[in-house]
Amino acid sequence: MAGYFEEMGWAELEDGQQPNHLLDMARFLIDFGLYEDNFTGEWPRLPPPASKEAVQSLADVTVETDDKSCPICLKKFNIGDKAKEMPCHHQFHAKCILTWLDKTNSCPFCRHELPTDNEGYEAFKKEKKRAEQRKEDIETLHNSMFS
Amino acid sequence: MANIAAKRIKREFKEVMKSEEVAGGTIKLELINDSWTELQGEIVGPPDTPYEGGTFLLEIKVPETYPFNPPKIRFMTKIWHPNVSSVTGAICLDILKDQWAAALTLRTVLLSIQALLSAAEPNDPQDAVVAKQYREDIELFNLTARHWTNAYAGGPTAIWEFNQKVQVLLDMGVEEDQARVALSTFDWELERATEHLFS
Ligand SMILES: [Zn+2]
Ligand SMILES: [Zn+2]
């Protein structure tokens, strides 16, 4: 066993010594090549349409003010107009937002993303999220080790 | 033209005309035809950039599917910038491509193009030659961009040495734009530019 530790440049824990989990974690990340942010991919084109389910479950609302307009056609809403509301609470004419979501999956105003029916894109999004999480983990780790 | 596109452009046009940028003279928008499919934009070069003091014209074509698809925009005024083709004026800007969103307007797009003049993205170039100069010799890039602003956009700063070199090529019978592109491409080395033009 000692041979293995020596070879790796590590020292066995003394009696009563606690393992340094942060250091182990850092070694693990470096050994497995996760320290570099390998995932720099951008989705090369407009993301796919919103999923049928997400579109069907958009809330129908009645507009309560007359100082807003639909961000797509820019026409002013009147009090009492029917509108569709995205999860980010932005409101649009049904026809306007449905046409847009049939093209791509995000709010045209704030880019809040709805799920899609495109497996490739969903896998891409997951990998991107994982890469971001990893980067965050490494930064947290780095800060806790070197600050 | 589809109804929604024309109606929206009309609403946008009103919005732009009321905007503080138009009032302040930093952007302009003009109609080119009655069907609202073609417009001409104008932006002034941002302060503290080589484009300062220049006025840049943009060709704007509105597709039938607007605002679900982005407007097609290119520089009509020649400009030396990593994200604009020095030959065609084509612009490499994400919101004009895969980052377009239907809530963006001609006003926000013109402001984004103006912002691009303040903050180039040399890693996502439209013109590889310009981007290379930007990365490798920013001082020469700034002088070249300032010279182009003077030559094409009415900018105030003439660069005597560059004008002289352009004149040398003109005297040899080279067309002016070609002379300027060749000299700019070869870092204003007259010999290399000449060799390139006559080979
Ligand atoms: Zn609408
Ligand atoms: Zn939104």
C-alpha cells in the first residue's frame, strides 16, 4: 500500500488525522480532466420549437391594464383582452406567441426557455447545465482552498 | 408583405421617431419604399472609438416573416471592423442570426450594432483579415479603422501617411477601394500591397 501512496506522491493519513476532502475532490477533478472546461459548445442554430405540452399548458389570462403592448406585434392591449402568459409572466396575443413558439422555445422578451420535444437539444441543455455546475463547483472549491 | 410585418414596422417606426436616440442624433431610420420592406438606418460612431465622428449607413431589409425572423442588415458605408466584411458590409452579430428574438426591434438592433462598434468580438469574426490585425496589432488596427472612417464615413481624422500610400497606388492606376483594402490587409506595407495587386 505504501508503495502506491508514494508513487502517487501522497502520504498515508496519520492516526487521528482527518482526510482533506477538498484536496481529494480537487485531485479527482484534475485526474479526470474535469478541471478544464471541455464543454464550450453553443447550439449552432435557433433552438427548436417549444414542446406541444408546454404550449398547451400556457396560461390563458385576461389583461388588466392598458399600459402594456404585446412584445411581438407591438399592438397595445386593452383592459379585458385575452392573452397567453408564459411562465416568466410575459403576456402575448395567442396568435403571436404560438407562431413564435412553433419556431423556437424561448420567451421573445426575456429568453426564458420552455421544454422542447427535441431529444438532441434537451441532451445539449443538460450537458451545458452540468458544465456550468462543474465550473461553479471548481470555483467554490478553489475559493475555499486558496482564500 | 404579410400584414403583421407591415403593421409592426409602422409601429416601430413611430417608436424610433419618438426615441431619445433619434432626438440626440445617434441613430436614424428612413423609409426606402412604400411597402415598408426596405429601410435605411444610420448610426454615428461611438465616442472613444476609431469610428468617432463618422456616420454609417445601413441597408435594412424586412422579411415577410418579420418579426418571427430577423431583418437583414448590412453596412452600406465601408468600415474596418472585425465583425463586418470590409468588402460586402455583411455583419456578424448573434441577434441577427440564431439569437434573434421577436421582441427585438429595429431600434434595439441599431443600438446593438452601434455597441458592436465599441466592443468588437474578434473571436467571432466576419472578416478574418481585419480580426487578425485587431488581435495582433491593435494600434495599427485603430489607425486603419480611423482612416476608413475618414475616407468613407466623414470622420474627422485624416492620416497623412496612409493617404499618401493610397495616392501612390492610385497613380499606378489601381482603383481606390481596392488600393485601400490591399494596403490595410498588408499592414500598410506598400511593397507587399503592390505585389499582391499586380501578381
Ligand atoms: Zn401580438
Ligand atoms: Zn419572458
